[in-house]
Amino acid sequence: MKRSIYHSDRAPKAIGPYSQAVGAGGAVYLSGQIALDPATGQLVTAGFEAEARRVFENLKAVAEAAESNLAAAVRVTVFLTDLAQFPVANKVMGEYFNEPYPARVTIGVAALPRGAAIEVDCILVP
């Protein structure tokens, strides 16, 4: 099966051995994004809402690099280090998705890379 690799300079560079997104079999799989500022490579530290917004901006940039957009998302996974932040994450996600919404899973985790409070990945079917 042919795979396509996608990269956006408007999202942070991968911090490990992975691609920002891989297309295969008619779907595009976006790697998890944390709130790294693509210009500095530093984690956004202006509060949880700003961190969540940066995560979705990073996902949006990668989706656009794959010649798609977040409206094509069929599955979103949200990882939170504090499930008490779920209402804020939900509010911010609502700014980036419209009905019909993608399927979603939210998982509470002990820690995320670089001390992030939120990580999100998604699958697009353009």
C-alpha cells in the first residue's frame, strides 16, 4: 500500500521518530500534537485554554498540509493529564469542529511529553 507523508512548517517539528501525518488507504492519520509553538519549539505556558488552542491550531496546520481540514476528521483522541480540564478542552474543540462532529475518545493520563497538559490526535477521511 502506498503511503503519503505530510509535513507543515506551521506545526512543530516531530520530536521523535515519527511523521506529522501519514496518508494510507484513503485516510490521513495525524500524529498527536501537544502545545508546542512551531516558531520556538517551546511549550505554550499561558494556561490550559491557550495550550489547548495551540494543540488544535497545530492539528489544523497538519491537516491543511495534507490538503484536507479538520472537517474531515472521523476520530479524535484527547489525552488530558487533568480530567477536571475536560470542560475547557471540550469548549476549545467546539471552536474547531462543526456538526456532524467526529467520534471522540478522551483519556486521562499521568503525564505527556514535555510536561504538556493536553495532547490530541485525529484521523481524517478527506
